[in-house]
Amino acid sequence: MTRFYVTTAIDYANGDPHLGHAFEKIGADVIARYHRMVGRDVHFLTGLDEHGQKVAQTAADRGLEPQAFVDGIAARFQSMWTTLNISYDQFIRTTDATHKSGVRALIERIAEKSPDDFYEKTYEGWYCVGCELFKRENEIEEGHCAIHPTRQLQWTKERNWFFRLTKYRSFLERLFAGRPDFLLPESRRNEMLALIESGLEDISITRSRLSWAIPFPIASSDGEHQGTWVWFDALPNYLTATGYPDGAWRNRWPADLHVIGKDITRLHSIVWPAMLQAAELPLPRRLWAHGFVHLAGERFSKSAGVRLELSDAVARFGVDAFRYFLLREVPFDDDGNFSWERFEDRYNADLANALGNLASRSIAMVEKYVGGVVPTAGQTLLDEADAGDVSAYHAAMDGRDGFLLHEGLQAVWRSVARGNEYVDRQAPWKLAKDPGQRVALEETMAALVRHLARHAVLLAPFMPAKAQALWEQLGAPGTVISQRADRLQAIDASGWNVTKGAPLFPKEREGA
RNA sequence: GGCAGGGUAGCUCAGCUGGUUAGAGCACGGCACUCAUAAUGCCGGGGUCGAGGGUUCGAGUCCCUCCCCUGCUACCA
């Protein structure tokens, strides 16, 4: 079976999971579930980035040891992913012993394979304590940090280890030229090309002040082991999660896809490939940089900083509806908005009225007109027309042009709309009154059940529980998740015993 | 400031190399139907295509200028 190793970014452990984290994990989960349903051997990795100054500071503010603090955060993230039905196979934490040793091994390997790539340099400049950063000329306004104008900038000298990123310019140029789909969407790719063209700079990869970090394995000239810069620690998680450097890590690496936010494209498409190249290790096959969900609408627009509680969003219409809404409303290659108004509109229009009611009316008619057992009947124009939407769905989902999950859902709903039109055009309630139309009636009923069965399969990555509920109401055998999304033509509903259950997407009652 | 992308119906967006009355979904109005979660289907109202010039027989679609929005412009993550 073809392997498919997909990762999300690991979230920074200085706060609880929020909408932005959830959007990425849900999107990556849909990609993982889709690939399982087209027969891939999927390994889905997510995790937490637990080192760094800010984590240590936040822990201290709460009177906790860093490790105790991140243990609590990790538990909350994992609990949220369980709530959201994120089907991850592995949850990596950068404080895991295996990760720490893996990072050390990677750094040592870079030093061994590319001894010229690490060098010590004294950095001298204005340091802002508020930012924990050296500031450049253009970031200083009237002698103060633009972000922290009340703080005094300090002229500071620090001797750090540097990584010779500049050496990899032509390597990166060849990478981007030779693999046009290495980084998508196109807009992100173009930004990175522009950045590479403008010239790269070497990056400092250790910090002398940083205690909550993986000690950089190579001692400085004065004998100190500085803390490893958080990104040099975090990026390798995708590799260390495979067991690197021990065991059968080569069975999983390289990753097939890193799903990341557009804000960290540079680290993933430039720094990470350079690190791997320096270590003479294979590069990930593809990067997908998704956009962001913004909060909009009455409840959010006025006061800045108001957050959406994920638990509220889930409680409103259930997990599956929330997953559906986010991925339908927010293009996965761009930004979009969350608002309760839109959520309610889409729940009613798309889920309750269009899909839920189509299932409801179809199943009711199978029960009423043909005794609840799906008749044997051949393909119809409905099956034929659906084929176009099914291929559009796969084109959006399988990565050939990126991962346009919203377009996958659009394709399914074009089909759902066709289902409702089909019912009205066939008017089974009329066919049922005329014994001479028995064949047409049976053909119509069977076509509708196949039609819904396809929807159940195509929607299973997005709404696992609702898809299964529909699958069961149709009387289909086995579980929907074990079906092959790329073999829908084979669906034959003959003999399935339908059962009309509770509405798939119940509407709220007045005043509720 | 530089580079890139965008400003099209109330909302989210399609509109390829310029060509008949500018489209879709949702929302809204009317009609039809009754299998269904008062659901669905059909029809319809609604747009100075950011502003102003220009090229052209003809521009949302090309050129110029301007206004506005977004992203990138590297070592918080």
C-alpha cells in the first residue's frame, strides 16, 4: 500500500488551542482521512512545540515549572483534538526525549556532513528585552523599539552559532524551479521565490539566554552550550517523529505533505530544506500553506480580542457541522471569516435543508413505496451526471492542484442540488399511484439511494459521524470509512434495507 | 518605500487569450408540488463591474493615473 505521511505544524505551547489551530488540524485531518479512503497507508502527525523563552516566561508567570506547564497545555490540545475528531496517529512533543535526541543527532549530522555550515559569530546590536530580539535599523523608532516604545534598548553583544543559509541559495532556486508543486499555493511560492532572489542571510541558531531549550550539542569556543533556537528545534519534529536517527525511520521519511499556516512558509520552504540538505537527508515532497480564519460578525467585530470559544462552536450544531462550516466557508488556500450568522445560514441551507432533507425524503419514499428494500435497477442519468461532480471532488482533494477542500465540498453540493431536482422531476409520489410506472419508480428509488451513498462516502472525511449515520440509515453494509472513495461506480444498493432515523441535521425549534 | 495579489449583486465569489441583454450559491419576492426536517422545484427583483482618463467598431476583460484592501519584505512562534 502506498504510504502517505502528512503533518501539521506543531502549535506553540504558550496558550490553549483556538480557532486558528483548529482550522489547520481539521483541514489536515480531512486530507488524512481522504487519503485513507483512497487506499493509502496514512500516518498523520501533529504535536506541540514546547520550548522557548515565551513558554518559560508564561510558566513562570503562573508559578509553574516549564515542564509541568507544557504537560497541562499538551493535555488540553490533545483533548480538543479528540473533541474535534482529529484522527492523528501520533502526537509529538518537542520535550519528548526521543525528539531531543533526534534533534541532537540531526545537528551533529549537519556538522559532520557540512562542517562549514556552522560557525560562531559575535552579534552586536540593539536588543529589545520586550521582544527578546535584536532589532534592525528599520525597526527602531526614535531610539526605541517600535513595538515596545517604553522600554530602553540595550546595546548587546552575543556570540552565537550561525547556520550558513546563504550557501543554499542556488540549491533552493533549483528546488523551486525543478519542483513547481513543492510549495503551493502559487501565491506563497511566488513570495518565497522573491525572497530567495532578494538574497538570503545566515541565521543565528543558538541563544545564550535561552535555558528552556535543547542544549546545542556543539560547545561554543568558551565552552558554553547555548540553547538551540526554537525553530531549529521545532522543524525537525517531522523527522524525529519517524524515530530518526534510530530504527526504521527511512520507512516513513520523507514526509509526503507538510500542512502549515501561511505565516510560517519561509521557515518550512527555505530553512527546513536547507537544514535537510546540509544533513544530506531527503526533503519533504510537498508543502501546503493554508490561510487564516478571521472572526467577523456582530459578536466579534466591535471589541478587538474577543475570541471564539471552540467549545461553543462545537456545542452549537455539533462537531461535524463545525468541521463542515469551517472548510466550506474558508477557502483552504486563502483567508476567510467565521461568523455565527454565516454558520447558522450554512447549517440550515446546506446541511438541514439540502442534504439532510434530501436524505429524509428519499429514505421515507423508499420505505413508503418499495417497502424499505432497495430494488435492483440499473444506472440512470443521475448516476451519469454525478460522475462529473465526483471527478471534480477528487481533483480538489487529491492534491494535484493543491488541497482545495472547499471546492471538494462545492462539488458534493452541486450533486446534492441535483438530487433534489431529480426527485421533483421524477415525482415518485405520482409514479407510485400508477402501477404501470413500477419500473420507473424502482429505478428512481435505487438511483436515490446510490446517490446518497456516494455523498456519505465523499463526505466521510469532512463529517465522519454524520456520514456514518447516513450510511446506516441507507442500510449500507460495513462502515462508510472503510469504503473506497475512488470506487464509487461499484456501489450497488440492491437489497439494502433502509431505515429512516432521526434527522441528520435537525433544525432548532423556535425559541430554543 | 519595494515586490505580489485583489477591489464585480445585501454576503461569499465565477467571469480563459476584449465581442450579443455581466453569472452562481446564500439571502429576498412570487408560483408550483406534497415524498420530506414549513423542506424541495420553477420563475423573478437586485449590480455606476473602486474612481478618472485612453486604445478599439466594441472593455468588467488591454494601457495610464489615482484611491482603498491584503500578503511578503527573514532569526516571537
